Amino acid sequence: MRRKPRSTEASFAVLHTHCAALDVHKDSIMACALTPGEGGEPRSEVRQSGATTGELEALGRWLLERGVAHGKRQRAGAGGRGDKVDGIRHQAVAGDA
């Protein structure tokens, strides 16, 4: 008897329609904003930022302009979890130091 092929498409519950992933380093931050695109399909935009106060404020404005209020970060180094930076609530992801 032949088995039915398994679907490779995953199904996820949408918790936040506007969110971001942040890769935080000592001197730079990479941000990927995920927002609804045409037809409800996810749209991603990537931006690199420096780590000065002005650059972080500009990155925060860029994210807020896209409606992003939640994000996940992967950081290099130690620090607190569940921080709030420039109005964006973000949580550390598994594997943080």
C-alpha cells in the first residue's frame, strides 16, 4: 500500500502581524521587519544599524513606521531578558548567553 506524501508546508498560528527579528552585536544591529503584504502574504524588510544612540533611535522609528511593536532578538554577550528599547518590546530567543 502506498503512503500519502507528507506535506512540507508548516502551519503556524499568527501571534503578531507586525514583528521583527533583531540580531544585536556590540557595534551593529540587523533588523528584519515582518509585516502583512499584498493578499495577506508576509512581507520582510531588512535594515542594518549602528549601535549609537542616534542610530538606535532611527532604527526604532523605522520599525514603528512599519507598525512593529514586538520583536525577538539574538544577542552576542550577556544581558537582561525582556528589555524595551525605543518603544519596541523584544524578548531574547533561545541560545542567548
